[in-house]
Amino acid sequence: MKELETITIKDYLIGKGIEIIRESGKEIIIKCLFNSCDNDSKGNEAHLYINKETKQFYCHKCGESGNFLKLAKYFGDDFGNKNRYKKLADAMQIWGSASAPTNDFPYLMKKKILPHNSRLYDGCLVLPLYFSDGTLSSLQFIDESGDKKFLTGSKVAGCYSVIGKPDNTLCIAEGFATAASVVEATGYATAIAFSSNNLKAVAKDVKHKYPKTEIIICGDAEAVGSQKAREAAEFIGAKLALPTFETNENIDGKTPSDFNDLFVLRGSSAVQSSIVSAITIPTKFGFTPLNELLNEAEEEVNWVVDDLLPSGGFSVIIAKPKVGKSTLARQIALSVAQGEPFLGRQTMKGAVLYVSLEEKRSEVKSHFQLMGATGTEDLGVYIGSIPEDANEWLKSEIERKKPVLVIVDTLFRFARVADVNDYSKVITALDPLLALARTHSAHLMGVHHARKSGGDGADTTLGSTAIFGSVDTAIVMKRVDGKRTIETQQRYGTDMEATILVFDTETKTASLGGTKEEDDILKVSEAILEFLKSTSEPVNEPDIDAEVEGRTGLKRKALRELVAKGQITRHGAGKRNDPYLYSCSLVPAIYGEQEKQEEKIENKELNGELDNGAKMSEIDKEFENF
């Protein structure tokens, strides 16, 4: 064991890039590494003397001394607290005594992969993990059934293993079976990160080692795995490949998720096709070359609510108090959870999280009951005060429940923004929520107040313009002349013009009426009819303008519709000397009634019920009131 430990010290130093000046007997001599130790006056380097047996070191110039574990801490490796140095020696001993596995090892057969750089020890496959400098850090053991564990107390974070020799392309995958599938399908060297949480650290290291190599992060399809893979790709500007499966596919009774599942289900060609078509994820704060930007595939928008709320999007419902914004938000929540249409638009059925920070528990419960909720919906409701570290709390809930829609009521009570007019504070508060939506492909909707002074469209938003600038969809509700309206301004999809919302008082649900303009035209039409009935002579448009309230444009539209429906008559050519004149005439109605009476008399005559004398008498009788 002493000989093994001595070799480990030497290998460790070489792996860290430390030049061994001299090795003599029991000592290894290197340049002193400590910041306080400079060359002496003659220009000679100060040396550290390391005893290979006792593992103690000493510098004659600066006086630094200690055991080898202290020196390892200088490199950021803490072997002392958990006896990691001994574990490193154990790892080397196990790895050195492990044998080559055969292809018929049960785990390899189940995964349909080759052994690659694994070994066999005590009935388990053994895989090495290496530090960035190439020295052994830990081992992973995989038994016949596929259960995995690491060498207890060894360092795993930031460490990895590579199958194959990196060339023009290097892939990074979570586990051994996935990496082996990628290698066998594509021929690309592949790094094993051993967990999704380790992908970013591995990506950073291999990018530093192979700056000119194309790197592809091969993530898992499930939410957490795909998120971590995307973060790793974004961190270094790598390509991202994710496997896709049919809805009815399963493997061992479970939903497939990684490239090995795809490899087993559909073979190497499916894996190769998916990885070859990997897309480049630009670095978060990096520049994308124009040619890559122009060659990017067109963004496909998936909708949680058709043409209104995009997946991975961010929206706000804006209204003054008592207009019904929370009521509408809960209707959206239930519609998505049930997969039922919302205001005539199709929804993506999925899990929903609804956070209520202002309303009473009994009111929220009652509203869901009135809307017809059964309790079987995948809809989580939080009613109460703001959780500590609200963003982290919401992030963990999203990762755990994987919703397609998250509603926060109200937005700035959750975000704890003291001054909603402060642009920088608003941006700082909204960025984490926007990142949550984008990262998890969930739509996040905030309920927010309108300012007292009113305004048009999204200009009604209380606070900084940063609010409207951050969202993909602004849903604006108003109460005008006793009626509620809804309109939208959208980054994606089609803006909805101001439209009447009709609320059912029994179920407290809303449906769309006509547009606000249609409602305004109807009111103006009624006023024009009343005015024309009160006049005995035809009236021109300036006179109607003067006597009827409303916008001139609405009155012009109302007049055209009334003429088209035959409710008023129009004379004149609409010219300077022959202007349009309007009157409320009953002539069209009289003619219509007269035609009915004539048809009635003709039918009697055809049936032989009338002779000529009787016919004239019948005519006189039918029309005596006209």
C-alpha cells in the first residue's frame, strides 16, 4: 500500500502539471507553490521537499510545511476531511485489479451496448472518473440489474470519463449506457458526465481543453434532464440534441427518456439522425455568427391557449380592482387543466399551478366549484402568504410537478417589488420568472393592477414600461358603461381587439360577446333611429352629427348599416349640391306587408274560393287599414 500511495503522490503532481525537479530516495522536490515564497537573492528557486513515506512537505525559504493533504488543498482538492486521499488510493487499487468484462454481462446485454472502457470488479461493471488533469478521482459501480453507486467519499463533481478519442466532434451524455449508444451510433467520442447536474461542469472543461472541437450535449427528454442539458449547451455555446419518442412508446413499462432508450427501441440510425440534426444553442451572453443565425430553423410556437398564451411564454392580465382579472385567471387555469376551450380557443391539457396571494381561501374554493371543477384535474393551488425565497420555491415546484401553465396572483406581491415605477428594479424582479418560463417550457402568467388614470391597451399597466416590455402577451380588461371588455397586445399570435366579456353570474365564467366597436355602433344606431323618428323631414349628416352623441366614425358606420338593413332610407348623391339625406321611412315595411296580402288573395282565387266580384271585395277588405 505504501508503494501505491507513493506512486499516487507522484502521479497526482504530474497530473496537476507540476514539474518534478528531482526525485531522490524518499523525497520528491518541486518548486515552492506558495504565494509568500519568492526566489532568493541569487535567483535560485525555493523548493518544496516532499517525503514520499510520511507525505510531509517543507520549504526551507518560506517555512511553509504540512502534510500532503494540505498541499492538495492548494489545488482545491480537499481529501483530508473525508479521507479522500485514501479513497483515491483505494480507487487506483480497485481499478488496477479490475478485469475486462465480457459482452454477455447482463447490464450490457439489456442496454445492447459494448463494454468500451469499463472493467469488471466483484461482479459489477466499473467505470473510472477523472479529474480535469487526467488523474483518477472516483469509480462508478453498476451491478447486473443496473443499480449504480460511486466509491464512497470520493470526488465526483466536475469529474468525468471519455469513450473514444476526441477529434472534430465530441459529445457529452449523462450516463454510461447513453454515452455508449451515442458512440456506437455516430462514432463520435463521448464524455460521460455521470449526472445531469454535472453536465455544465464537464462542458466547461472539455470546451477549455478542445476549443476548436464541435461539442454536442446529448440530453435526456424528461424535463429536468433536458433543462440541465440546455443550460450546459448555453453555457459554452454548444449544440443540443434531445431524443424524441412516440406517445405510445415504452421501455420496460416506463416512458423512454434517453438516447439509449432510443437506441434499444429504434436502433442506431434513429440516434444518429437525432444527433446529426442537433441545434446550436447560443451562449447566454455570446454573439451568434450571422450565417448560423440565418440557418437556424424557424421557431415553432406551441400554444397553451391557442393563439394567445405560448409555451415558455410570459403574460400579464391587467385590470383595475373588481373588473374580474382573478376570476378570468382561474377560468384559464381550469380550462387548461381540463383541456377545455377558453373563450373559444383550444387549450393544451396539462398540469397547472395557481398561486393566490390576496384572496380568501373560501372564495377561491367556491369559484372553482361554481365553474364545475371535479377535483380530478391536475391543478395545484397555493393560497397564503409569500413563501420565503419565493423564486426558488416556485422553481422547485415547477421542476417537481412539470406544469404547462403557472399563474401568479398578484405578480408584484410575489416578486416583492417596492417601487413598480423603477425600471431596473422591475427588470431584476421579472428576469427570474421569465427564465423559469423559458427554461421549463411552461407559460407563466402574472395578474397585475392597472393604473388609476386609465389609458389605452397595455398603457393601462401600473408601473414601469419594463413590465409590458418583458411579456409576450398583455391581456387588458376594462369596465366601460357597465360592461367588461377584453383586448390583447401580443408578441406572438394575433392581437384581440377590444371585445365585450359576458359573465355568467351562476358559474362566474366569461364568454365573448361582440367587439366593443360593434357594441358602440349598436348604441349609436339606436340613437340615430330615435332622432330620425322625431323628425318629419329628411336630415343630412351634419345635422345627425350635431344631435347624436358618439364618434363621427362610428356614426358613419352606423348609418351605412342602417341603410343596408333597410331600417332607414337614404336619398341624394352625396355631393356638394346633392347631399345624402336620411329619413326613418315605413314604406319598405308597408310594401312588404302589401305583398303578403296580395299573395294571400291570389291563393284563394286559385283554390276557387273567389269570383271576380268577391275578389274585389276581398281586396277592399284586406287593405282597408292601409
